[in-house]
Amino acid sequence: MTNKKSIIAALGAAAVGAAAPAMLLLGAGAAQAATDLNTTSDVAGVTVEIKSTGSEGLCFYSAEPWFGWQTVKPLPVYKVPFYLQKDQSHKLWFPGIQTGTVWKAKVECPVGGVDYFNPTY
């Protein structure tokens, strides 16, 4: 009977030990976004302004068409590099015509991590 209690105690301790790291990750809460994203469009194309709220360094901008185009699906942009200074903004310009497309966007920075933006017009 003593061996059975020892085995149960050992299994219980192992389960608690395995659950602790998962609880630390799950209990950490949602991270704050380290960038803000604003877009403006005109006849010639789209300007994307990325503002640092904590991000900095050599960052990358990606955007994929989500929905809304009428005829031909627009081409995505992947990993467009730009340098972002902390608490500053950077503008990217993409030539093109208006298609009414909604985009999902992503900004990746070495300091600040990855921020996702849905939807972006």
C-alpha cells in the first residue's frame, strides 16, 4: 500500500511540474502591440504609416489580400524591410489602383515582436 501511495504522489508531482510552465505561458496575458498601423490611399497608390509604440530596429512589413477584390486578386507583399526608430514613424508607399480589397497585415521587429492587423483597407 505504501508503494502505491508513493507512485501516486510521484505522478501527481510530475503532473504539477509539467503543468507549471504551461500555466506560466497561459497566465502571461495578451501582449501589448508595439506598433500602430495607418493606411491612406489615393489615385496613385497606398501609403502605410507604421508608428512605433515600443518596436525598433530593422523591421519587416507584410500584407496579404483578405477579401473584397472584384476581378483580379491583388498581389501580396512579403517582408518589405524598413528601419523603425523607437517612438517614431516610418511610411511605406505602394503604387497601384484602388480595388476595394481588405488586407491582413503584419509588422515584425527585433524589438517589439510581431503585430498583426485585421482588417486594413
